[in-house]
Amino acid sequence: MSHSPLLNLPGPSAELLDDINAQLAQTRTFVREFDPELVVVFSPDHYNGFFYRLMPPFCIGTAATGVGDYGTLSGPLDVDAQIATDIATAAWDAGVDVSLSAAMDVDHGTVQPLEILFGDGASGLDAPPIVPVFINSVATPLGPLKRTRALGTAIGHHLGALGKRVLLLGSGGLSHDPPVPTLATAPPAALERIVGGKPMTPQARAARQQAVIAAAQDFAHGKSPLQPLNPDWDHAFLDLLDSGRVTEVDGWTNEWIAGEAGNSAHEIRTWVAAFAALSAQGSYRTEQRYYRAAPDLIAGFAIRTAVLT
């Protein structure tokens, strides 16, 4: 599923939010009926837990804490440390290098979908244990997409041997190009944050939220220099997943993805990893199929649920 900080902020139309929330209600039903015993969440970070001072392509958390950005829950998550360690070992055995974190900070890219699927409205999350898998999708330069698929495949092979009902959750995408700084584009004031991880003050977080709201309003009204959404590209990517052709992404270059769908379209890596993990256990079929080009969210917003056949 896609995520967006704007789902928690003023600005998007009531019609859009009603449409998305109706679809997410179906997704919650799917998850509730599946009744997972473990959730493996593939997600990016937006300079809240990972910074250029040390930016791994992949990292698996044996413990994780939500930072609480954009109104998402803050505090520790219930991580299965042993399974997380075993997953990392399985990836290494398969020839995929991953990092480990015993104190991973995760932002809305991880927490928002967990809240949507498992939020109980009272104490936070009513979720089974999770394993967070960070996939760098923002901080360029990025590794080749085929390595992300290889990671997902390695994780899927390991999870299939656990004898558990495992929910694979990919969080991000699709086409979008929000104003996210990189090492090459950040102004001097932003470099302290994205390189050194300088903590954001409450005032700075509030200012960033207002900037995101303003950027979305400009984008929705055609007054933005940001790259337009590309629904055709989004549909082609979703069709690739729907038809079980995830291996075809091995030939995609990072330059082509950014040129077609925006710099943050690299978040499809989380979808690629999740579907590669699923397909490692055999053929699958997608069930819920939702897509909407949503300028109010500066994103092509999509949901897919899938089960093994």
C-alpha cells in the first residue's frame, strides 16, 4: 500500500479521503481474516532514522521505535528480535548484504500502514510481532533494483520455512516527486539533518508539516514545479505485479524510474521486495486492486492484497 503524511494533515478533499478509507477498510478485513502471526514490513525512511553519515541500502531491525512524525504513533514497536536476526542471516546466506539495527528509528513510512491495519484507537497497535526491513528509497545514489528483488526473494524463502502466517507489507510509492532533499540538492541548513541526523525541534517539525501542506495545495492546483504524477506508469507497474512478472524489474534503471515517475517513485522497492518474498513461495493472485492518482497527496495511491495460490 502507499503511504502519505497528508493522510493525517489538513488539505485533501473529503471525497478523496472517503474513497481511500473505504478501500482501506477492505484491506483491514483482509488482514483480520488472514490473522497473521508475524508482520514483515518493507519500508523506506525520510531522514528520520537513517542519514547520510551511514546510509545502508538495506537494514533489518531487531528493535524499533516510531518517531511520531506527521501524527503517527511514537514509541517502541513489538519486534521479534530472533526472527529478525534469522532473516538477516538468511539474506547473508543468499548473497545479499544487509545491516542490522538494535535501535532502529522508523517514521510514518513504517508506522502509518501499521496504524491503518492494526490501530485499535485506544492503546495504539493491536498487532502481532513485526520485523521492520528498511529499504533505502530516498537517499541517492541508490543500488540497483534487482538487489531489492533478491533481498525479498531471500527473505521469502526463509519465511516459508517458519510455519507461521506471515503478512508481507510493502509501504510506499507509486509515482510521486515531493520536495525531499538529497545530498546533491539540500540547502546548507538541511545538510545538518540529512547527513548528521540533527534532531528536529517541535517547531521545525511543525514548519515542515506546513510546508508539506502548502506544497500539496500548489501541486493539486497546478501551481507546482514538481514532476507530475504518471498514472500510466503506475498502472504498468501494478499490472506487472498482478501478472506475476516481478522479475522484469531487474532491467529497470534508477534514472529511468525517476525520469518516468519522480524521485520518490523509488519507493516501489518496498512493493518489489514484498512481492518477491511472496513469489518465493510459489504463484500468487492479487485480490483487492485499487489505484487513484491523488494530486492532493502528491502521489499515485495504490493498494494491492495478494495470496498464494
